[in-house]
Amino acid sequence: MISGILAYRNIQNSILNGVKIPHSTSQPLIFGEDGKYYLAVFVFFFAREDIEKGLVERPTMWAVADIETGKIIETRQTKNKEFSDASYKVKYNVRADAQYDTSKKYYEKAFAILDSCRNEIINTDRFNPEEYKHYLDMIVANIPKEYQRFYFDLSV
């Protein structure tokens, strides 16, 4: 199993096949489908004026990746395979609503929890919801409130 940080970098580097379009990729989440667990991320696209206004569209793309390697298995468009019931008719506030801890140490701790969850799934085929909740809580603590819903919607 490669580290969650490395898996995340691999996903980020391959999500758009190298196309240079302003976008942001969520932190990796554990996603369940057909009795199996995967890593998953969502992607939202934006323009400079969106960021200046602090309002962006909801994610329109997401990807499912191998839980062990982080290699993308499938990239999905929400118009074809939805993961959230959030509206497309509004923009979501992404202005920082708190002082976030974006330090390397903070994310190393969060990814260590994710890696522990992944390791348990890979080696025992068991999912620990309490441990995963701790990871998810750490990740969404650095996400503006309106956009947190997409993390919860995509996550197991």
C-alpha cells in the first residue's frame, strides 16, 4: 500500500489527464460501492472571478481510485452518475469561515489516520467507521461550511 499522501498526489496529477483547467480536487475519501471500498475525490471547476467572489459551482466530476494504489479506476461526470443531491442552480460559499490549520504536520496526522483505515480495509476487509470519522472531521475542519456537504455526500 502506498501512503495516502502519495495516492492523493497521483490522483491529482492524473485526474484531468494533464489538461490545464482551473480546478480543485477534494481530499481523498473512502467511498463504498457494490460491497467494495475505494478512494474517491470530487473536482470542481472555477474561474478567477468565482474565487474573488468566494462562490463556486458544485462539483461536476468525481473519480474512484484503487484503495491500495490510488490509481484512478474511473472518472465520472455527475450528470451521468451523481453522488450528491445538491443543487446546480446556486453557487456555494467557499470563503474561509474560520482560521484553518493547513500545516504539513496537520495533514500528515490526518493522512496517517486515513492510511490506518485503508490498511484495515486492505488486510482484514473491515471498515472502522469511528476511526474514519476522525479523519473526515479533521479534513472538513479546513473546508468552508457550505462545501463540507460534498465530503459527506461522497464519503461512506
